Amino acid sequence: MQQPPNGVSTSALPPLKWQKSRRSNPSGNCVELAELPGGAGIAMRNSRHPEGPALIYTADEIAAFVLGARDGDFDHLIT
């Protein structure tokens, strides 16, 4: 399946099961991720703007980000 373009409105995507981190808070400072059908990638959206745009990443791109975060690669970006 071909990967959808980045910056796509979530209304242009099929119905997805969005998930956010347990660390998200009531002030809306979080992102949500959802698997696209057929292994077409992973969509990411701002939870405060659920209508989009959604960014689309491959599973390998998300894995690199999650593993890098787990390893502390981005710790300098948070206070």
C-alpha cells in the first residue's frame, strides 16, 4: 500500500484508533498516534487539533524515534 502524503487532514484518512501517551496531561500537551491500515505507516496528530493535519511516518521512522527517545537522544529538548 502506498503511504499517504504528510500534512493530510485526518478526515481524508480512514477511521483510525488514536492513542496518546499515559504521560499526557489535561492541558492538551500531547500527540496521538495511530496505525494506518495495511501497514501503510503511522499517523501522528496534535491532540488539540484532532481534525489535522496528521503527519505520516513509516514504522521504521517511528521505531527510530521511540528507540532514540528511550536512549535519551532528545533529553536536551526538555527541561
